[in-house]
Amino acid sequence: MPDPDRLAALRDTVAIVGVGETDYPADYARARRGERYQDAYGYAAIAFRRALNDCGLSRNQIDGLIAGPSLAGERLGEVLGMDVRWADQADAVQAMLKAAMAIHTGVAECVALVYGNDQRTGGTAYGGPNAMGGDRHLAYTYYAPWGLTSQGALYALLANRYLAITGLTERDLGQVALAQRAFAGLNPNAVMREPLTMDDYLAGRYICEPLRLYDYCLVNDGGVALIVTTVERARALNRPAVLLRGIGRSDHNREATSLRPRLEQFYRPAQRQAAEQVYAMAGLGPSDVDVLQVYDSFSIHVPLALEGFGFCADAAKLLNSGDLGPGGRLPVNTSGGHLSGSYMQGWGHQVECVRQLREEAGDRQIPGARTAQYISDVAGKVTSLIYGVRP
Amino acid sequence: MNLFDEPYWQYAEAGELRLQQCVACASFRYPPAPICPECLTEEHDWAALSGQGSLLAWTVFHRQYFPDIPVPYLVGAVVTAEGPILIGNIVGLPAADLTHGMPMSAVFPPSTGSRRLCQWTSRSSLEHRT
Ligand SMILES: [Zn+2]
């Protein structure tokens, strides 16, 4: 059972001190021209170099290394020229959890979390006979004989039922894409920056009904790195430290392939558990969140997160209020997210939390942001992180 | 294909819808699995399902992912009368006629590809045809 005291002991003990990303729009333009400029390790290495420069630590002070899921840990260490005391492999949220635990136990003091992906120039298939992820999520490929593959199609099935039950319309869903595109327009490092209107959205072709082109994430190349260390070490760096205040997690895998938790429950029980833990550990609630980042391979993730984590009872009203976009009360995916910013599988969302809390987000800065929350719900694996800065 | 899938497809080839059923607790397992997730018993039968169910959700594919499956095509999730959720193509009626919860029946059209597939149609459209 969750022990609130043990979890609370971890609160505010580790800090993100450095972040780095690659040049998403420039690399996207290169890819569109057919150029192969880097591979996954190259993007990862560029981001890592930038994260080191950002925090002022030198490479030999990094004693822990976590490689993102699209990289092999051994090769990453070789490419970066690093020998470390502790290494691991993880997706975005799990990487942050593992880094916090490693630092807390003392197996590492300064951990680099490094991600790189050449999914566009490398031609990663997200649907079809060889759909990516079928080895970890059986449902991504199991129904191939009936032509059902891809995470997008599974979320389209969810959206079909969710819209019918909640009364949410396709236009309501379009508000997610519009709000994030508006933020992307304020972010020079977002891939899709041209304004998007509701007419544009509705004119977008269906991929898997009811999800349209603009409900789907981008597929672009890039890298992301974060440097995490103890709060004491962070203080000595004389850089604004972003503290990890809360961790919530819940894995619901029963009947995952049958799609029952997806289609009958919209993963709400898992969201509820993760929400309870993250808010209890941080000592905060949804109303304390200044900036929200939601893992958005598809627009539908956003209303699911808003309802599942208790930001609202009825997402339609909130989506249509304008509160999720620039100038709104609950800004969501302020970099443009996966839909319009860059599809770095949740890694970029951590960086955006840091930039907002450091007040380095330029035109898209949320004034006075002190608390940022990340919510990820991929196929019933729900995780949330809350970051904060000392006032 | 997984180790335990083969019998499912052999029955489908014969036009039968059968799923693994636990001999200890009568729970169904789908997709086929080595052990019952309810009681962790290995022993199972391949029990025939009634072929009746209700429509839980559907999507129309507009993007072509498979060279031999032309778009648009309909994929639905059906809750069978016995409980398990099965995926299939919805045949015999257009997406515009679908409603959540509508009664569905399993059909096994002659194979057009490498396997004979369990598909679903509305119970009423099946009754009109027969
Ligand atoms: Zn059993």
C-alpha cells in the first residue's frame, strides 16, 4: 500500500538542473527535403551537450545515465564517451522516477536522462503489419488480420465510445488541437506554427474516425536530455532548480489486449489512483497547477486527463472555455505538445515544465508559474509528476 | 501468432467461434493465454460461444495500413453474450447505421485472405437475409 510518509520524504529532494533539446523545425525541414542529418544517437548527443551547457556540470561529473526507449544503453554510453556508476533504460516518466530513486538511494548523484529518435527519417511504422510497439503492447498488432493496428486506431475506438457517452463532439475535440497550435505559434522551436482554425481542423482528413489528421501527433526527429541531481548539488550550481514534488503511478494491464479497460472504463480507475498518489505526495491539488503538460499522442488524451485527474467533471465545457490555450486559466501543452510542437514521446513535456517554472518560455511564458504537472496515460499505464520551484 | 493461438484459428477455419475457458473457474481467456488470469489454473477447454453480442465501439479506417485491405473499412469491438470482447470487421451494414449497444451476430464469410475470419453483422440485418 502507498505509504504517504515514505513518499513525502522524497519530495523536493531531487532537482532538474539542465535541459537540452534539438532544433525541431530545422530538422523537420531537413527530413522533408529527404536529408538524413542525424541518427537517434546523434540527436540524443546534441541534446545532451546542450543540457550539460545549460547546467554547467561537466561530463565527468555525471555518474548516472538513463537511455530512452529508442536507444541502446551501451551504445549511448559509447557515443557520449561516458563511463558511469549506474545506468538504466526507461521511457520519459519512468526515467524521471528512476533517476529520483537512484539519487535518493545514493547509487548516483548526477543523472543524465537522454532520448533520441530518428522516427521520421528512419521511417518508423506506427501502424500496419510491423507496427512499432507490438512487442510491448500486444493490442497494437494482435488484430492485424482484421486490419486493426496502431495506437491511433485503438484511441479512435475509445473516442468513438467516449464521444457517444459524454456528448463531447468532434468540434469540442478540435479545441485541443487549436489551443495547442496557438501555443506552438508562440514557440520558435515548435514544428507546426501556422494558425489552425476550426474550419481547417474539420477539413482535416480522417485517419481513423472520429480522429482526424490534427488529432494525431507529429512524427519528427529529435533529441531531449535532462540533468537531474540532489537539491544540495543543485543549490551549488547557482542555477534555478526545478524540484520534483510529486510522483503518481498506476499500471492497469488486466484485459489490456481485450481493450476492456480502454473501452469500458477509459482507464479512469488507473488515473484516479495515480492522481491520488501524486497530489498526496506533493501536498497539492488540481487547482494549484499553473501549467499542465499532457502526453498527447492524440487529442483525446487531454479530455481524459482533465476528467481523470479531477480538473473538471465535464471536459467539453473546459475545452470550449478557451482556458487551455494562451491566456487561459489552465494552460495545457504550452510548447504545442506532440500535436504541434514536437513528438518526443513525453520527454519534451518535462523540458517544457522546466522552462515554464524557470520563466524562460519567452512569448508562451505563463506568468508566475510555480507548479507544473505532467500526466501520461498510455494504454492504461498512468503516471504523473509534479514539479515546482521555491517561491 | 502466440503459442496458444492455433486452436482459435483452426476453429475459425471451420466456421466456429470458440475461446479458451478455464476448467476450474469457467472464466474465458482472450487472447489465448497459458494460464487463467482469474485463478492461475492452466487447464482449459475450447468452449463454443453463442455468437451473440452487442456493439461496444467502432472506427472507420480511412488511412490504408495494409496493402491488401482497401479503405475505408469498419472495425468494431463486440461484447459477446459470454463476456469476452472480440474485434472484427463489421459487415453487411454501413457505419451510418451503427448504434452503441446494438445486437450483433458472428458470421464467418468465406476466406478472402490467408485466414477465415470471425466477423460481425447486426442481428437484424442477418434476420432479413435469412
Ligand atoms: Zn480460472
